[in-house]
Amino acid sequence: MIRRRHLLQASAAVLAAPALIERANAQSAFDWKQCKGQSIEVNFQLSPRGSLTKTRIPQFEELTGIKVGFEQIPEQQQRPKVAMEMATGHPSFDVVNVGMHVQKRLVERANWMEDLRPYIADKSLTNPDFDMADFSAPSMAVATGSDGKINVLPSNQDLFIIFYNKELLAEKGFNAPPKTFDELITMAHALTDPAKGIYGFVGRGLKNANVVLYDSILLGFDQETVSADGKKLLTDTPAAVEAATWYQKIMKECGPPGNIGFNWNECQTTFMQGRAAMWWDGIGFSAPLLDKTKSKVFDKVGFAPVPAGPKAHNCATFIEGIGIPAAANAKNKKAAWLFMQWIGGKEEQGEVLRTGSGTPARLSVYGRTDIVANSTFPKEWFETTGTSLKIARSGLPVIVPVTEFRDTIGVALTNIVGGSDPATELKKATAAFQPVLDKSNEA
């Protein structure tokens, strides 16, 4: 879960939602065609969810008569683009996909988004079947500010899991995925065979991107990267150094050459080519692994919850949302809201789960037997999802300068993977970033 403190801050607003929901669900004057002829621009991060949405946009256009321009770009480019355009007050998009695990505090402090409560309560704008109570409590806590404002609709609650190659494990006598950190690194060593181009483990090593994997490992030591009040870095503690040392060991001794420059896409490609036995990353990257037209291991893929660490068993979670820019010059906010409730509705969120494109924040989709029965994903995938949701904990700190945090700590981690001393690198990075965090908290 995200920090309890932040859940409590948002709880008053979330608890106020039932009356709002009741009003929304009592509506009868809703018309999907009310903005027919209008056009909207949608900006998404590159992800399986965005790719799925792009293929289904014609259905929305037919349903509403609204034309949709859709842009999808990698997250490292999308976040600064969105921040820059929001700062100008003239964004080029009417709907935007936001990684709230990275930008929650910025969204709230800069007042980026429309408050969705009036839209939800308007009987002419909201489908009576749109059920706000169906979103998970952790996702709504992230979507809701301490003042009660609903900034975004939760769209995905990503979970970090272990992907594994059943055939490679079986060849070495391993009949089950690792249950502990010790088992993982032992198996990874046994499965590494550079002469054959096979490696026991692949994970993110690229600056910035590597922080989410490191944070996931650190959660196994029952620690986060920033104190609960968001004021003090915990990136040079004994636990942080121990986690970084473990990360360094598995990356250097069990990973493919060049992994210091790997983001998720390089990891995914390596795994799909059968060159890595295990990959630790987001469950939202599952779909291509089972695609026989893209993956050489489509019939060998296994899914498992992350192993238990030395002190805790936690799964890192990262929550995304979609929102409407609060820019005064925006002309298509009603049409944008129609798009948002369509993509955030039960049918579309069910498609996200059925296709394995992500793990929706809507709770009802997990109880749909038709999704499980008609999914191309095995029962193990759904079991892994269920287990992971129960042990979910925020994979990044809830602070404003998250990108700067990832850059600074990411450089240290890249150096560590390259062979530098973990304690020295983390101490240096902590000293460099603490003033940035202090200044942010003073604003």
C-alpha cells in the first residue's frame, strides 16, 4: 500500500464519496452523443494500456461521435512534455495520462487538473452505470488530494512481479519460481551460462529507470527511500546499502552484458528472446511475452509474486491516472470527461485485465469469471495478481521532485552496477539530493 499517512490524509475525501456516487448513479438523463462533432487530443505514456486504448478508440468514436487524436510517447519524454505544457497554461491535450506515483504532489501543488467531483455529480454528464465505489481504496487515495479534490480517475495499479522461463528453470532442476531473495540469487547463478548467451536474471540498470527495481528490492528489507513524513532521505541507511549490494551482485554476476543501459523494453526483449531465465518488472508488460508472433518463449512463460526479502514480503505498486487539464482556455472538457469515463469504465478496464495489459484499479473486474475464462493468460497470472495486490506497497516516495530523485539515485545505482562501492555512492547521492528535498518541502 502507499504510506498509511497519505491514505489517512485522503480518507476524509474518499469517505465523502458515497453521497456523490449515489447522486451520480441515480441519473437518467445521460447521452453519449451530447458532444457529437467535437474533437479531443489525448496524451498517454507508452505502455501496453496505451497501445490497447489506441486500438479501441474507433469504438469510442462510434459511440459518441467525438473524434480522438491520440499521442503515445515513452514516459521519460512524456513526463517533462506534460510538465512543460502544463506550466504554460496552454496544453495541447484535453486528456492526459499521469503517473501519480511520480507526479502526485506536483499535480496537487501546481493545481494541474480539473476537480472531477462536479463532473461525477452532474446527471447529464455521467453515465448512471459509472461506479466510483468500484475503484480500490489505495488508488482513490492517490487520486484524491488532502482537500478532497479528485484530480484523476485511477486507471492502473501496476504491480512488480517475477516473469520466469519454465523451460530454463526445469533444465536446471528448478520446478518452481523462487520464494525468497536467497533462492532468487542462487537460482540466477545456476541459470547463468554466458557461453550459451543465457543469463539467470535481467533487470533495469539505466539511470532513473533503475530506481523502481532498487526500491522494490529495498521493500524486501522493510524500508522505503524517504521517511514517512517525506522529509528525510533513507537512501544511505544500512538497509539501503544492503539492498544496493544485493542489486549490484545479481546484476553484475547474473545479468547480460550491457544491462547497465537497460530500461524495461530492453529487459522485455531479452526475456522474449529466451536469453534470460527471470525478469523482475511490472505485470503490465505481460502481454507481448505470450504473443507467439513476437515472443520466442510464448509457451514457456511463468508468473510469480516477487520473493520475500530478508525482513519483509512486499510488492511494489505504481498507480496511474487520467485527468483533464484545468487550463482556462480548454474548450472540450465535457467531451474529455466522456472519454475518461469510457476508458475508466468497467468494460474498458475489463479489457485491460483480459488482455493482460495491466492491473486495473477497478475491483469488480477481478471477480468476472468471463474474463478469466476468455483470457489468453493462465490461471497462474491471475493468482499472481491476487497475491501481489495483498502485499502491495508504494514503490516510489510521494514527493514533488520525484524525477530529480530518480535521476540522482539512478546515477548512483548505475555506478554501483558498474562496480562502484554501494555505501560510497549512496552516501554521495543522499548528500546531493537532501537539499533538493528540503527546498521542496519549504515551498
